[in-house]
Amino acid sequence: MTTTKHLEIDARKQPVKSVTVYKSGKADVSRAFSVDLEVGENTIVVSHLSNSLQKQSVRVSGMGGAARLSDIVTTIGSAGDGDTNDSVILQQVLERNSKHLVAQQGVLVEELQILRSYAKSMEHTNVPVEEMFKFLEVFREKQMSTLSTILEFEKPIGEAHRALENAKKEAKVNKGIAESKVAIQLHAEQACKITLRLRYVVHDATWKPVYDLHASLDDPKSVKISYRAKVTQSTGEDWSDAELTLSSASALTNMTVPTLPTYKISSNAFFTTSVPQQPPRSLFTRTSTSGGLFVPPVGSGLFGAPTAAPSTSLFGSTSTQPQPQSEAPAPTQSLFGQTTTNQSQPNQAIGATNPATAVALTESTATIRTNSISETYAVQGTVNVPSDGEEHVVSITSFDVEADITRVSVPRLKADVYLQCKVKNASAYRLLAGIVRVFLDDSYVSTASISDIEANETFECTLGADPSIGVSYERTTKTTTGEARRFGGFESSVTTYTTRMVIKNKRSTPVNQLIFKDALPLGDDSKDWKVILRQPKGLADAAENEEIEVRDGSKSKRKIRWSSLPNGKGGETEGKYEWILDIPAGEETTLLAEWDVKALKGEFWIERAEATFGSNAS
């Protein structure tokens, strides 16, 4: 008769060998056990595994040719199983011990109180002096003995209380339940010893990248980034002295390729006709006789070829330009019999990926491998991550990257000059989205966040304010009435805005490439509200990215340009411009801007701010 050998393995007493944590909230856990097999059937039961274990993910290996796998049975523990674990039992034992010690001490205290009460009662009795002396001698000895015994209980009672509190804290810290079991049945042809490997996927584990950015004004062209990870898990299993790998990929469990539905064209009761859009008109108007305040828009037919039409420059000059033409592609017959025109699309390789490459980095504490879809970080050495639901920080690497520190101010909103750091990711892998703690000259400044930054992309962060540059901002208005003929017999109202920025360099050295940003309001052609830019000279005619030098006799060097916007458009489309200023040590300079807002007299209008949204990577 064949007998089956049973072997029980308590996973709590066998440390986890390695863990791969995914950002999707799952982890791949690997364990290894040394097992002695007998001839025939062997059943190995691994207990106290995580209740968040996924049954379908259990794998067993390591048998080699010495044994073969017959069966695997996984039993997930219920939520109530953890109530009888060792931690609860330990608390119960310690609590009973503590109460027993306190009770013993209490008996002695009561005995001492009775003895003292009896001695006090003798004050009202006629006891001979000799008897009194004998009683006092006995009373003294008994009282001292009882007090000594009471005090001897203080130490064990204190130790019992501390042990109980520590057990409660440990039970409170530990999160998750580990009462699952995996029963592995192996058949061995001969007695042997194997290293059994058990792997499985659990949830309730995740990680996120965090960065420390260290910048210095002594070296504004380079910053140091310390790359770390915050690992959190509440699986019920402690990862003690485990090898840790972090992956930006998702754990591929229960995933399938989605199926496309069938799409059909149907009527829409809410929208039955298409309305052609008119081309945009001038946002600003230059004061000259070449262009009037009103330029009628000329558009092409809704479905016809574009026609040459007079166009208006951003500030009012009119010119006739032919519309760019391209050779039309050959028409093709569509599925439903209509003639369609296919636009050629650039060829795009599908499925072509770069082979995984190991990236060597300075002061590396992890082996980093990257491919076209994910990064993997193998943390050097072993780590300890308890199942407490708290964030535990592990180091990945640190490296130097290119940077450019400039001084930027938006005085209209806040009269501060900020140190803005533009960082280029010169490494061969992407920086994952995460939190960045910013330090300037080893002093904490702020916390920022970044999205995924690919290789050679840039991101920006603020290094704080520079108190050595003083800024003040003032805006004044003046309203006058214009000529009636300009508005077809109606009087116009002109409001002139003047802004004055006063900049003072308090440093003993010159400061170059200071950037001061401001914005003009946009006109509204539908309301006949015009904005006419008067100062600074030359900005109205400036092209995108063109810098216009402004001369006013001061010692500082200044230029003006339209701002570059995060959406790739020029700042002229939103009225945003900026000064670029070089100012000598100890100097003070003034930056002036002036524009008119022209409308029909009596019309009510306001200047309203609209929120804009940008990107932190470029």
C-alpha cells in the first residue's frame, strides 16, 4: 500500500525570496523551500499565505527531473480567519499575565491596609506598654515585608504592560490577512532533496516614483536628481530581506484584446445642418492709415476650393495673398458608392521596438532596464517592506542632468522674481510621472509634480523667489471721446491703459536674461471693440519668436517679444508678451507699455481673465 508523506510549511517562518511590484497595484511574489521527498506521493502544504493571492497565478517549479507535479490546490482564507492568528493569541496571553500580576499585588495592598487599620484601632484601647512594644515590633516587620513584596511586583507588572502595548501596536500596524494555503502534490521516483519554488500574484501592493531635485546657483547648468520609489503593501505578508524589482508595466492578468463594435451613420435630431466658420479677424489694430478698424471677412465656399482673398494682419494692415494649393489626391470609390478623397498618411512602423538595454548611471543603486513600453528597476541588495500599508522609500539611482536656470516674473499677478529651472532628461529612459521635491543650495523649496518625461524632453520647476530683484507694477487708465465719423456717425470711447514696471537690481553683480511677462486684452470684432497697441514700439509688427530691441537711453539692455505658449501657438494670439532684460548691478529701470481699447460711446465692457492650461513637458 502506497503512503503519502505530508509536510507542513509555515510561510511566516520562511522569508520571501523576491518580489516584483507593478504600478497597477499588484505584485509577483516568489518563495523557495528546501524539501526532502520520499519515494511515491508527497503533499507539501504551504500555509499562512496572503488572502489577496490570486488562484490562477499560482505556479510551482524547481522539481527538475527528480519529481513531477501531480496537483495544486489553492485555498483562499476567509476574512475571519485572521482573528485567531498568533498576534491575537499573544495579546490574550499577555493580558491575562498582566491582570494576574496586578491582582497579586492588590492582595498584598489590601493586607497592608488591614494591618494599618488594626494598628490605628489600638489607639482607643488600654494596652500595657510591654504589649504595645511587642505589637509595634511585629507591625513594623510585617509592614516592611509587605511593602517590599508589593514593590517587587512593580517591575514584572511594568514589563507585562509594555509587552501588551507592543503586541497591540504590532497588531494595529500589520494590515492584511495571511491565512491562505497552497497544497502541492509531487510524485518522486526516488528519495531526493529539491528546492521547491512557489510564485503567485497578490494585490494590495503598489509603488510610485519620487524625485529629489538638487540645484545650485553656483552651477546653473546642471542639477542632480535622486530617483527613489515609495513602496506600499498590505498583503498580510512581510517582505523581509527580499530582492525587490519595480516595474512600470501592469501585471498582465485577466486581459484580452478588446473587440470593435460595428459603427453606423444615423441621423441626429439635434444637429441637422452645418454652419461654415468665418476666418478669424484681427485681434489688435495698429494706428496707421493702411488698415481700417473694420475689415470684412472673405471666406471660401463651404465645400469649394479656397479663393484668394484680402487678409488682415494682426494689427490691421491689409494684403492680398493667394491661398496655398496642393495637388489633390486621386478620388477613390468608397464602400457606399460615393467618391472620396484619401489623404496620404506617413508610414508608421507597427510593432517595431528597441531591444531592452541596460542603462549605466552614476551612483546607481538599481539595475535599470528599459524598452518601448516599460521600465524595470532591480533594487540592489535586499529590502524590508512590512505589511503595514505605509510608504517605505527605496533608492533607485541618482544622476546629473542638463538644466537652465532663469529668472521669471509676472508682476501683474505677483511682484516676485522666480528662479525657474528648465531640466532636460538627457538619460536614455523616461522619467515616470511622480512627485518632485525641489532643493536649492541644500534648502528645501517646494514640491512639484511631473508627467511622464521621455528621453530628451524637458520639464520645469520653480526654485523659489529671488529677493535680490525688486519689482513694482502700476497700471493707469484714461478715457476720452473720439470722432463721430469713425463709427458711421456714432461717437467712440477710447480707454488708454499704461503699465509701468520698475525693476531694481539689489545685487553687486549684473543680472542677465530677466524675463517679465504681461498680457494685453483681446478685442472682440463682433462687438466692434478694438485693441490698439502703442508701446513698446515694434511689438505690433514682430513675428513669432522675433525679439525687438527697445532703446530708451537707460543702461539696461532690453528686448520685447511675443511669448511662446505651451500649446505651440504664438503669444500674439492670446495677447501675451514678455520683456527680456539685462540690468547692471545696483541699477533701476522702468518698462512701459501702452494700448487703447476703442468702443462705441456708451457701450459697457469689462476686462475678464480666462484660465489657460499648459503642459510641464516639451
